[in-house]
Amino acid sequence: MDCTGAADEVDKTVAAMEKRKPSQSQPGCMDDCKDVGAGCELVKKFQLSRVMLPDDANIMGNVHGGIILKMIEEAGSIVGTRHCNTQNGDRCLAALVRVEKTEFLSPVFIGEVVHVSAEITYTSKHSLEVQVKVIAENILTGAKKLANKAALWYVPCSLQNVDKITEVPPIEYASAEKEEEGRKRYEAQKIDRMETKARGEEAMPPRPNPEDAAKERHTVGFSQSSLIHLVGPSDCTVVDFVYGGVAMKLMDEVAGIVAARHCNTNIVTASVDAINFHRKIRKGCVVTVTGRLTFVSNRSMEIEVLVDADSLMEKQIGKYRAVSAFFTFISLDKENKPLNVPPLKIEGDDEQKRFEEGKSRYLQNKARRLAEKERQQ
């Protein structure tokens, strides 16, 4: 997105946020709505804001992409859960199943206020799409910038039985064209999710011995990294499975470690290809989050991140693949200007295959960005 397009997006989003400011209880509250139901605007939309603190950023002051992803998911979960509970029947909780490709359009820094605006844009019988925009505000100057745009898909899980998917109340569309556009997005993500699930069963090889890996810098094995996390109550919803935002934050951390090991510079999240949540992760599971480089261009790195879960209490379930995604990082200098990325040394046919697949995704994304830029001009 060029600067003019981004500025227009900011103006439209800020104007919409001002137009629908809720009552003074708290952001997104429904106190002003006399007839709360599936058609109520305050049920279909939600906003949250938070100042970015040092704990949210890296040593250079850039806010971690995982923090933004977690805030996006929180907003989506709230608006989705509200909407799905506007009808009679089982009380339910909206569970994240997929995040579409997400571009990090502008860096966010310590001290800026992040405003997350979420809106339900499509519903099928058992799922709903939530589109989210993230505006970063410099409260010293009043300047605002569009930091992120994302689309998330949720399914409502019954509180009585989390494996039961309840029906989603339909929404009203501005036009038949809008509904048809949403239906096409729904069908496309459904197909891609099934393909990704089949591809995501591949096991991640263990990282080479550090002493051996140290001899060959800029290889896949040298930068491959893992993080092990025991899922506790603070990571979970009221029905004891992990918030999608918690998983995404862990994935971003691991991808950042991989990128930093490869470049030895300041690195930031540039985009995330679709994140697919294949199975729920329950409280008490040990999750292993592993990342490895798949493709490197002159200025960017694609990192595959896989999340495997293993229950400590229910060993009969065994270890399983829970989440998968591709993250793209870029390298920055001290003035936050892009740097060239060291080439990736390929070893073996498997790495070559993944490299070619990553190159194909890179070229497709590049073509899509250019086409979008031309439409905006």
C-alpha cells in the first residue's frame, strides 16, 4: 500500500471510530443499544485501545508483531462471541480457526497508542469472518497511521461441549454484492485450510547439534529454533483451551529468533501468510513451537512456524499438529531502513523444494501488492 492509500485508510477508519463511539463505560460496550441482537451495530463491531509499553517491544523499540496479532485476536474473539450469543440456545465462545494473510504496513513504537477496530463482515452457518484494522497514534503529535489489516475466521464452540459447533446468527449485508464477495472469501479459505492441513502434517526435523551448526552459518539448520511452553490458566479461555492470540504471539517470537540468528541485525515482522488452527490446544499441554527458514530474497525472509501440542494429562492423545503458518521478516538498520538479507545456503532436495515453494509464494504476494497499488492510483 502506498502512502496515499494508507492515509485514506486511516482517515476512513478514524472517522468510523468517531462516528460510533460507545457510552463511557468501556470500549465497545452495548449500554447504548436498546435492542441488542444480530443486527445491532454495537454487536457487529468492537474497538479496543492500548498504549505500547517497553515489554511489548524489542531492544530497538519496535513493537513485536506478536503483540499486535494478540490484540487483533482479542478484538475478534470479543465481537465474534458477542454476536454468536445474540440467539437462543447454547452459550458459546468464538474460537479462532484461521487468520488470512496479514500485512504489517507501518512499524509501531513504544509510547504509541494502538486502536484496534473489528467488524463482522460475513457469516456462514457455522463460521464468521471478522475484519480488523489497526491504527497507531502518536499521542504527542496526534499523527495516526494504518499499522495493520487482517481478516480472521471463527467458529462458535458450545460452553457445554467445546467439540460442538453451534450455528451462527446471520448478519444483514449492505448489498447482495457484499454478501457474494463474503461467500467467495469463505469458500476460498475453506479450500486453502484443507490443503494446508494435509501439508502441515510433515514433521519438523530436530535442530542440528549447535557445535556442528555453528560451522555453517546462514544454513536452515543454523537458525532453526524452538520454544517449549507449558499451557497454564492465564493462556486459556473459560473453557480451558488456548486463546489464538497466545499461540500467534509464541509463533512470532520463534520466527523472530530464527530471523535474528540468520541476520544478526534488528528484525521486524513484515507479514504473515494464513495462520491455520488445525486442532485446539488445551490447558496442561506442552506446546513446542518450531521455526525454520524456507526462502530468502534480497530484503526478506520467509519462516515456516509449526506448533505441536502434547497433553501431560491425557497421554493417549499423543502429540499432534495444532497450528501452522509462514511469517515474513525484514532486516533493519539503526534508522529502521531495510537492509539486505544474507543468502540462504540450501542443503538437500527437501530444502530446495521448500525454497522453490517459498519463492513462488513470494512472487505471488509481490504481484498482488503491485496490483493493489495500481488499483489505488
